[in-house]
Amino acid sequence: NYILIAYYQSHVAFEAFRRALENGDVSRSGYLEALQGISDYSAGGAVPDGVDFTQFPYVTGTQTRIIRPLLDEADWEVVADFASPRAYTGN
């Protein structure tokens, strides 16, 4: 799980840097401005409901799924599809 979370976080970081670079300001404040401009970002479908960084603090995701590796096939099997965790209260 930690590797997958880090992979997702790197997508967000690179997206913010790409936007800052396009804006011509890769300083700390330029990066923060680009990060706060990201809304409905799904990291290529990794987060089904998208992530919104336009307001802080932000909700990074409200749904999760359970998958397991199929090592012989070098693939993943979906055990439980995307759903909101029972502990999620919507706050």
C-alpha cells in the first residue's frame, strides 16, 4: 500500500510541477499556486472520484478498492471495486 500511495502522490507532484513550468514559475510560491489550481485530478484513473486541491485542507479521496496481485500473470485482480470505506464520515 505504501508504494501505491507514493506512486499516486508522485503523479500529483509531477502534475503540479508541469503546471508551474507551463506558467513559467517553478519557485516555491509558483509550485503552490499550481498545486492549488488542481481540481478533479484522477491520476490516470487511480482515484475514481478525483482530487481537488483548490481548498486547504483538502480531501485526497473518498473511495478505495481492494486488489491482489496475480504473480503468475503479472497482473492484478479486483477483489472489491471502488467504494467509500465504512469509516468515512464525509467530513
